[in-house]
Amino acid sequence: MKARIAGLSVLFVVLLTTGYSSAFVLGEAEQALIVRFGEIKRAPLTAPGLHWKWPFLDEVRRFDERLWTWEADAEQIPTLGREFILVKSSAHVRIENPRLFLESVHDEQGARSRLDDILHSVVRNQVSGARIEELIRAEALEQAILEAARPQISKYGMALTDVRIQRVNYIASVREQVENRMISERQSIAEKFRSEGRGRSEEIRGELERELQAIRSEASRKAEEVRGEADAQVTRLYGQAYGQNAEFFAFLKTLETYRETMGANTTLMIRADSDFYRYLESSGRSVGTKSEVKGPAAVVAR
């Protein structure tokens, strides 16, 4: 009886151990490969939850699906103009193809070694092939590094998602040179804006001048119309006045002629029998005009 109980206990322990070694749980951020004697036996497992394998024969190799960070130490690199600068860079990588990753680099330590070789080389090539003023715009440099390094890293089952230039330090002479170039670049941009502003100002002034000229032309045209209408009305009034009393109209016109032609110390020679002299003689008694008759002519002084 005791032997039977012992046998059942051993069987239970064996079954429990077998079941425990056959089952495994895959996390939300994990993917896995089943390896048997160094050979990958199944496609990558990516669904989280409970999975099974052959006990004691299969090995589960887990890989994190999340991004992990690669960081480089600051290194001194010469630029295209032979100015030495210190560059510190970093990148984010994730495992895209677990099978290729396992077959090429085996684990994260091997992957970091490959990343060191690739990214250090690409960063150095990109920096040494650029001028110092081009390195000021880090976005362009980062994009160039990303495009150059991504195909090489994908050979190891990894996806390079981004590259960051964390810090660029300049030695004193290079810093002064960079500052001068930055000032020159900003001054060039400012001068461009000023030039565009002056051009726009001239356009606005030209438009205003054209509008003002149009307004003046229109005002002059309307003024001429008003003058024409006024002259026509005056002529009409003169005609109406002449038609009502021609003699009185002639008298008024004569008075206007007196006012326009005779001033202070004026001597006028006219015929004594003219209407002009007759009106002048009749009005001279009230305004102090002196007249003298000499033959058929008369001299009038005022």
C-alpha cells in the first residue's frame, strides 16, 4: 500500500514537473522563439498569454518588443573644415525580426556591439563630411545619420527608429568661428527681410500714388465740369439780362469796363461824342473825375 502511494506521488510530481516545464506565459511587451538543440522550431510568438512547448527539449528565447536606447560616449571628430568638435549621440532601436536577431547577434549584448560599430562609423562619416555651420542645424544631421545607418542595422533584425545628437561642444576658437557665422547668417536673413520690406513699401507707395493721381484727375475733371456749367449759367443769365433791358445791360458792361481799365492817376483819351465819355462825364460829378474837351477828343483824368 505504501509502495503504491509512493508510486502515485512520484507520478504526480513527474506530471506536475512536466506540465510546469511545458507551459509558459508571454507578456504584453514580449515576443518569443522556441529553440530545440540550437534550432528554431516555430515562427515567432507574439500573442500574450499562455503557450506550450515540449518539456525538457525546447527552450524559450524571449525578446522585448519595446524600444531600447543606445548611447555613445562623447567623441572628438573633425569637420570638413578640419575644426575638431565633441559629439555625443544616442538612438532608439527595437527588435523587428526575432529570428534574424537571434541568428545574427544572439542577444542584446551582441546587438549593442553591432550598434557601436555601425553608429559610431556613420556619425563620424556624417560629421567629418559636413561644414561647421551645417552642424548647427542638428535636425539635418540626425536625418542623414538615420538614413545611412538604418539599412545596415536592419540586417540584424533591428529597426532604427530615430537618432539624436545630444550635445555638440566646440573648442574656444571654433566656438568663436561658429558664433561669427551664426551672426553673419542672421544678418543675411535680416537684410533679406529688410529688402523684401523695402520692396513691399515701394509697391504700396506706388499704389497710393496711382490712387492719388486718379483722385486728382477725377477731381480736376469734376472741377472743369462745374466751371463749364457755371460759365454756361453766367452766359445764360447775361443773355436773359440783355434781353430784358439792353440799355441797362450796356450801362453795366460800361461800368465794369471803367472799373477794369481806370485806376489811380489814369489819363484816358476818348471821343467827346462817345457813349463811354457820356457815362463817364455823368458819373464823374459824383466820383471826382476831371474832364477836358479838346476839339473832337476829350481827355479824362482820375
